[in-house]
Amino acid sequence: MTIRQRLAVGLVLLSCLEQAGVCGPPRYTIRRVTRSTAPKIDGRLEDAAWESAASMGPFQFAWWKQGKKEQTDARMVWDDQNLYVAYRCRDAHVWAVFTKHDEPVYMDDCVELFTSPHVDHRENYFNIEMNVNGAILDRHHPEGPGKKPPTNWNSRGIRIATRVDGTLNDDSDVDRCWVLEVAIPFANFQAVARHTPPRNGDVWYLNLNRCGGMTNPQYSQWSKGGTKTPKFHVPRYFGRVKFSTRLVSVVKKTTSRSRRIFRQLGLAASAGRRVGVGDQAVVSQQRLRAGFTTPEVAEHVHRVSSASTGQHRVTKLPTGR
Ligand SMILES: [Ca+2]
Ligand SMILES: [Ca+2]
Ligand SMILES: [Ca+2]
């Protein structure tokens, strides 16, 4: 076999491996949530959807030189209205001063979502950058990187909630992490995407980034950039996400929580207490909001109550959402 033939075989093999997801840009399948299991945008990631969604995997530090690599755990789910993203950012020094739209939030501790929502138009991309204060900088680049956007595109309806485990804007101590939870309406991508909401199997190019902060700022990304100097605006280095209409398996993965609720219900029932409306000691609104639907909780309460005393029945429960 000549060198040329060997090269050709190598390229074909590489292409096959990339298509199989063995090498090349990272891939992630975004599972769907229902109205009752969609995460609540409150800066807390205890939603059953987040616990059940797969992590996108460790972020890459393509341009690391020194300092601590602080990891990010990101997850995504979707429904007909929104793409939901959860970022949990390890961070010893959480810093954010900008609060207004389109301010340079990337100088603060910041997470970003870059996406080309039409697989045949990879250079036509959006960037949405969000800091710890929940401030947004957003742009649409229809003609690709390096070209000045023709209009100052503004996203609509994005909901963000953040939470800091530590002290904001005090780098004299050591913080633990910060969390950003966001719902991005698909309507924002309607002019470019093939379908909004996406259809089963639709693929978008997408990257998640992290940067900024006053102490130990680092650049990290879900899909590793290949440029010599830090550059996030390079769609050819974006990863691939695929939308699946398969539901996040919320109930299956919350069995330990389910067991905890059952135990409390059992205790209440065996103590001869009626389990019903307003019984916050037994099933708080918070637990309902953890992802169980009202019928699911009602069924569990009924089962435990009946098993324990045979006389306690549930007629109505507080609404979860
Ligand atoms: Ca939440
Ligand atoms: Ca920081
Ligand atoms: Ca601090």
C-alpha cells in the first residue's frame, strides 16, 4: 500500500470514528422534559430533571498556562418552548460587577452558550453570555465570526437564576461554587434553525464556555478550541447536540428521594395523622417541586397511608407547579 493509500484509509477511518462519536468534537443528546418535570428556574439544581439528565462531561482547558483548573458540570434538557441549561461552576473566587444588558459580562465570572442552530449553516451562530448577576450579553452573527453583526440582536424571554455558595466580590476568602440555571426560548433561533422547537434527531452545533473573574480567571469549554490563542467565536470547534424526544427518566433516577418521602409519609400515617391538604410536615411544596407530579405523589401517599393504617386516604394534595 502506498503512503497516499494509507493516508486515504486513515482519513476514512478517522471520519468513521468521528461519526461514531469515538473521537472528534464532543456530542450530547438532549432529552426532553414535560411541563411537570421542566426545571424550575430558581438557581437551585435540585430539580429531578437535572438530577436525571446526563452531565455533558468535564470542560476542557485549551489555553491553560497556570492556576487552578476549576471544573464545570453542565446539563441540558428541552421542551417545546425552551432549551434549559444548568451550569454548576466550581469557583474559589466568585466575582461579578456588571448588571446591565450587553455589558462586558465576560469579564466577570461568566458562562456562555454559543450555537449554530442550522446544521447546514455552521458559520451562522449566536452567542449568549451570562454572568453571576444574571446579566446577559447576546449577539447574532449571521455572516460568521469576524464580521460585524448587521444588527444589535437582542434575545427575548430568557430567564436566568443564579446562586453563589460563598461570598460574591470578596476574594479574600475561599468560595465553593456558583450555579446558573437558564431557560432560553427556541423562538430566539426561529430565523435560522430548521425547526423551532426542534424535531427528534435535529442536530445543532453548540459550545458552552466559561471565563472571567478577578482572581484566577481561566478559559474552559465543553468542546475544546483549536486556536493558538483563546477564541470562543470559532464555530468549527463547536460540539454537536442532538435533540431527542425521549423523556428524561425522572422517576427512575429519584428513587432515593422517593424512598425518603415514603418514609415520612409512613411515619405520619402510622401516627394516626390524616395526610392531606396543607400537611406541610409530610409533603412540602418543595418536595412536590422536586419533580414529582401531583398524581404521582397522591398515588404514593395513598399507597403508604393505606398500608400503614388502612384508614388514611388522600383526597387532594397541594399543586406541585
Ligand atoms: Ca431549579
Ligand atoms: Ca472566579
Ligand atoms: Ca469570595
